[in-house]
Amino acid sequence: MSKYIPGNQKHLTLNDRIYIENELAKGTTFKDIAAFLCKDPTTISKEVRTHRLSDWYHKGTFYNAKNFCIHRYHCQKTNACGKILLCGIKCASCPTCNQTCKDFEKERCKRLDKAPYVCNGCTKKINHCTIAHKYYYNGRAADRKYRELLISSRSGINMTKHQLHQKDQIISPLIEQGQSPYQILTNHPELDMSVRSMYTYIDKGLLTARNIDLKRQAKFKPRKCHKTQITDRSVFTHRTYSDFCSLDLSSFVEMDTVHSSRESNKTLLTLFFTKEKLFLAFLLNRCTKGAVRLTFDRLEKRLGTYEFISVFENILTDRGSEFGDPVSLETGIQGIQRSSIYYCDPMRSGQKGAIEQAHTMLRMVLPKGTSFEFLTQWDVNLIVNHINSTPREILSGRTPYEVALETLGEDILKAFQLKPIEPDKVNLTPKLIRFNH
């Protein structure tokens, strides 16, 4: 499986399931489907067998729509049940034939007992198929069934009402006496729960006691959700902020990401040239290591390897998990080292304060809480062009585009898809994007 493919690869998506449905109709094997989706073939096999739909198809059966016996077309038996003395009707047309006949053998299709386990892509026409019990795989129905199971398996608590009531009779009176959950569980090990679980039950209102009954709970504010940090500390070797400062660079590039609202997974990868004050942004469908790597590869193809090395020689970024694979970012398409990545200290965003200031201008157009779901790279380029066409006092009233045109050159700016905006047409408000939709 490629480590550059976006996503955590834990769950099949709706598009994946629709692809499986379409490929089954073409007769594609599980191995080929799995190779395209970067999954194991057993994953595809389990998916099809778990979410295949049963379909009772009555055409093509002999007399009785519920007769599944393999001998039903040639069977001449009568009165196999022995309940009616003068029964002249063939047993094959009797509803109880399969339950009473000793010679009953259920008709089976080998296609349903082994891969692909479904009738999708079967070469037999439905009208000529005598199997009454058919199975089909539908991508949308499978995804809906999977989501329902995913939600139901995570809702509620793993406890009966009677068990919860018994625990409540012990916990709530002691909390009213001022005891903490830890103190209660220490003195009552028969409760068989963790401190975290007790806090959760109280917070959800499952117990008589409430949050306000706890001694300190009401004083705490909700925790802020910080960006996921890199867990592998070995990547920071020779890449720390102190190592970066020892280089004593006058010009370098700062890198960061700007997240959308919770309704969207799209993210903006931002780059800032500290000397020219030039700001770049690229739209990512997922905030992952692979998505960042693909953006770097795309830039290298536009600029050329040696131009990329000269422009992005040194990059300073934070410790977000999307930057957790510096070797892949530093290694070019042809295996040449194209850049050097360095990381700020934990919780020290001020060490790359220039790009943080540039984000304030970006947030003028895309305020916090804005969804990037319907944003395109063309929209992002438009915003970047307006930001880079804004004069800066630190540049003596010149715009970042004008300075970059002298230092980087016109070809590089074209590769970045940048162009100047007339001074009176620069717009740094949300209307800039709304008027273009």
C-alpha cells in the first residue's frame, strides 16, 4: 500500500463501494479491485459477503415459487408427506415439499459459495437462471448499512438499566456528600468502572448526580482542541529550531496549514517567503502527509528540480502530523534532496510569526468557521493574488509580487500561477469569493 495515498485507510468510502459494484458487474477479480483501492483482497471479500443483499426471484422455478429442490423439474413423487391418502398432485408443486421429502437437495450456485459471492456480472441471463435465492451487491445500500451499524455500535452504554440503577444508588449519595469519583471507586471496587467512565455518565445525565454536584467540575472551561502533533520524535533529529537558527539564514520559507470548518476535510497548505513576503496557498483534499507530498511533487514538476531547490532550499514549519514525514518531503521525484525541513519548538507558533501574520489577511477573506468544501484552487489563487498585490510598509510601499518579480523571476511566478491585481481592485473581504460563484 502506498504511504502517499490520502486518508487513514481504515474505512471504505461510498465511492469505494460504488467502484466495487461497478467492477463486479464487469467480472473484475477481488485482487484487481483491492489493488486499485490499495486494500487487501480479504477486505473486499469480507465487504461483499457482509453487505450483499438477498433477492427472492420467482421466475424460472417449477410450479412452486418456494421450491428449492434440485430435482423439482423431473420429480414424479406424489403424497410424499403421507397426510392425504388420495393426493394426485405432484409434490414439486406443494408448498411443504422441501420440508417433508427425504430426497430434498437444495439447489446451489457455485458462484455464491465462492468469489465473487454475488450475482453481479453473472453471464447467465436472469430469465434463464433457475436459482431462486440470489445475492446482489449494491454500493449505496452497503454504505448506508455500514454507517447505520457504525453509529449504533457506538451509541449508548454497555450496561443494563438495572445495573445502572444499582450503581447510581451507590454513587449519587456519596457525590452529594462531597466525595470525588476517585474516592468512591477506591472504596467501592465492586462498581467495576473507571474514573473517566463515571465522569462521562455524570456528564451525560445517566446518574442522579449532576456536574454541578461535583466539587470542581463547574470551574473548568472546555479544553481547546490543538492540532495533532508528530508522535515519532526521531524525525526531529538535526531538524529542531536551534539547528535552524545555527544556519543564520537571511531568506527561507515558512510552511503551515489552515483548516476548514468541521463540516469539511479540505485544508489549505500555505507557504510564505520571508524575504519577499510572498504568500502561496494550495488546496488539499485531506490534511495528510501524502497530500502534502503530492503538492511538493506537483510544484517540482512545474518549476523543475533545480529551480525548486533554489526556491525551497530551507523550510521552517510546525509539528503538525501532516509534516511528520520530512524525508519524503525533502526527497525529489528523481531521488535528489530538494529541500531541508526544520521544526519549531512545541507550542511556539511565534517562531514562524511571519506566516501567522499572513494568515490574518487570509482570514479576512475566509473567516474562521468558513467551509472549504466548495472552494477550488482557482478561488485560492485569486485570494493569493489579492494578498500579494497589497503594499507592505516593510517593503517600502511595494507589493510582494513586485519584489518577488525581481528576486525570483517571472517564470517562477507563472509556475506559481500568480499575477498582479490593480491597486483599486484589491479586495480582502469575503465578497471576493462570493462574487465569483
